[in-house]
Amino acid sequence: MNTQTDYRVAVNVVSDEQRLDFWFNHFGGVKGWATFEVVTFTTMGQFCEAYNGGYWEYCTLSNGGAFIYPDISEAALTLFNMHNGNEAQVSCEAAGIAVCLILYSIWSFQTKSEVMCDRFYQLRDYALQHPESAAIFHLID
């Protein structure tokens, strides 16, 4: 008998008006939070040869989480994680999820912040239900 309910984490794209406060609202209590955006952009460039900058969507999750992803014209991006040698072709959203998960993990150890741990697990819960979860977890493993 399964007593767990099937809880789906919903994603919501942040409006233009809410973008200005996105980082502060979700990460403002974490030391160095003001650098998170540029570090995420830079890391995407390191993981994805085809990424040359562009517009990013900012998303919140119904479980309190948040992440960003590049909203660029490519239907799929090839990401290579030089830290573990894994490669996968994923959508732009899945690419953002993978890079954010990697960075949230690193930042949680560097900052010793419970907020970063929370954001990691909130995004992980969304990634587990994502149609590209196998590729996301292959990249971050």
C-alpha cells in the first residue's frame, strides 16, 4: 500500500518585474549571493561550447526553490562536465537545472549555508520529476 501522495513540483517563470529581486529574494541570506548570476553564466560557458551568452529565464518552484536557464534558440545543448567526464544533450531548461544543481552544491559547501542546501534539494526534487532527469543526473553525478 502506497501512502505517499504524488506531489509534483510546479515551475513558474518569473515576470520581468520580479527579475530585479530574484537573487536577493531567494539567495540574499547567502554570503556572496550577488555573484551567483555571473558565475552561473560563466559556468554554462565552460560546460557548453555552443553557449555564447543570451537571455535567461528565471524560475521559481512551488516547493520554494529557484533556478535559471538560458532561453536561446538552440533546441538542444550539449553539456560536458569536465569534473566527471560526463556529457549529455539536453534542452535549455535541463541545462540550466544541471548547472544550477552543480553550483548550488558547491556553494552549499563553500558558504555552509542552510539556504543553499535547501535550494539544492528543492531543485533536485524538481529535477527528479523532469522528463530529462536521467541526463541531468548523468551530468551532475
